[in-house]
Amino acid sequence: LESVEPQPMQKDRAEILRALIVANNGKMLAIDARHKMRMDKATFSRLLATMKEVLEVRPLHSDKRKMLLIIK
């Protein structure tokens, strides 16, 4: 697999996303983060792909359809 390198704009958005999750005690629903950052699904998905070493993405234990973002 090829490694995904973040673009300059993604680096800024990654810092914003990380700060947003840290402000929410290190855990946040992916859909809430996406709405707060006003991003579409595809762009947000690409951003998460570049943040694999910083974020962990897990299904929410009460509703497996929702994804939970956790700071590593």
C-alpha cells in the first residue's frame, strides 16, 4: 500500500480536527466533527486517512453505524 502524505491544506485541517477532539476530552463522533468543520464526506474521509497515526477510528459501542474518533 502507498503511504498517504497530507497536503498543506490537510495539515491545517488536521490540526483543527485534533484540537476539536482534544477539547471534547479526546473522543468525538465523526459526524459531529465533520459537521463542525463543515466538510463533505469524501474530504473528511481523506483527512482521516492522513491522520491514522494520530487518531483511532472505532464504531460506537451503542450504535455500530456511528464512528468514534479517539486521540491515540
